[in-house]
Amino acid sequence: MSTRAEIGATVRSETEIEDSCIIRTNWGAVDTRSHGDRWFHTGLGGNRRSCCIFDLVQRRSEEIEALLTLYSDQVVVLRSWKLGESDRIVSMYGAQNGKIRAVAKGARKTKSKFGGRIEPISFLNVQIWKGNSELHILNQADSIELFPSTKGDFEKLRKALAIVEVVDELVGESDGDFDIFRLLVRVLGQLEKDDSPFILGAFLWRLLQIQGVAPDLSLCMECGSTEGINYLSPDGSGILCEVHRGGRFIDDEVRHLIEMALGGEVSRLLIFDDLVARVRFEEVAIELVENLIAHRVKALHIDSQY
Ligand SMILES: [Zn+2]
């Protein structure tokens, strides 16, 4: 639905506005931007509030751009989804800016300057116009690595999509953390070279650790015992002994694998060849992540959807 931007008008979130203008509202200044032959109101992206326009300044697009800041970053694309008739919104994790969302204008047009580069898992150099709203504007995107081997292999792609989906779901937009960016780039690079059976589990455990939600496996969280500590507490925050048992049983082998992942001994993990322990090591991590995001990791259940 389109709205004419007029002083006194009430606009709702993600409303399309017919004019190119700067508007000042009851909760701050926002801008509207060219959106093909229409104007898309970017300033309210992500907000579920309505606002009242009390100041309206007609602007040319160059003047609007002058009010925004152009910055460069290296990013991994986490997710993208359709916006309007020809655009996409792209969720990315940047080396400097952490998780960020931006509109890629005209991205779904045949001759788009973005080509097919802004798909999930792509590693890109980007330029982004950043304004004072939550939704920014993707100005340019150049490939650093598009992971062709991963994209051409269903099993690898399923894991890679699970990795970016979990980052998108678990990490907040204000949590810019270079460790997460580095972990993402490393794990996608590793997967591109070689699909190790431990790669997804190792990534998930390390991400939980960076986010500060990995369990302490060194002693029973109830009594401090270090004997028979084989029960992961129901909320996944720690380990329990035989006396205080509850939650999920994890045998010594799996506990040892998790300790290796959390201790940064990933190279030792990657050569470990106990299939049963490997599956459980990954399953427990997925279970913890799914508890935290309160739903299933979609990419891991693609098989069951068809
Ligand atoms: Zn205990």
C-alpha cells in the first residue's frame, strides 16, 4: 500500500511512500529512497511502530545520500529475502559491523549490478550506505569467495546454510564480534575444501562459547564433583553428576569431544573417527541451539520438508 508523505500523515512500518523526501517523525528523522518507479520508506525497516510526519523536506537522491554514511566491510551473507517487486533485503555478518541488514535495490532484476552474489554463504566486499535507521542500503557487492564446491554439493550446502542460519538466528544485531566473523569465514573455507564430519558440530560448540552460552563441563554444577559427570543439565548451562542427574546423558567420549571443541583443539577433532560419538557431539549442539532459538534449524530439516 502506498502512502503520500504529508505533514500530519501517519505512516506504518515498511510502508511504501510515493515521494522522495526526508521526513521527520515523532520519533526521529527517517528518509525515503527511490525504489524503481516507486519510493520505499527505508527509515522504518524492522520497526513495528507507526509514526506521525511533522516535517517534510523534498530531496533529490544525491542529497539524501549525503545524509548517509558510506562505509566498506567484508561480510558473509546470512540470509536474503524478497522486498517489493525487484529488491532484496540482505542479512550479513561483517568483520567490522557484526550483523547488519541492508536493502539491495533492483537485486531481482535480470541486469542487477549484484548479479547472483548476494546469496547466503557468499563472502563479499561490500559498500553500504548507513543512515540512522536499522535497515541500510547495499551500494556495491564484490565477491571474495562464492564457495562453488559447497554450492554444488547438497550435503556441504546443507551444513553451510545451517551455519549461516544459526548465526542469523542466534546473534543479535548489536553483537558485533570479530571472533564470530573469523569463525564463519574459517568454517566456510574449511567446508569448501573438505567436508569433515565434525565441522558443523565444532562450529556450533564454538559459536555457543563465543556467545557465552556453552556449558561448563569441568564439574557438576550442583556439587562440584568431577566424577561421573555425564548429564547435560536440561537448560544446557552445565553438567551434572550421577547423584544430581537430569537432562541428557552424554558419555565420556562425547564430553571429551565437546571439551576439545571448546578448548580450541579443532584439528584433533577433525581426525577423530568414532562415528557414533561424532553424531551425538553434533546432535547435542543442535539441540542446545534449537532450544535457544526456540525452533528448528530449517536447513538441517530440508529432507523432511519434501
Ligand atoms: Zn553433583
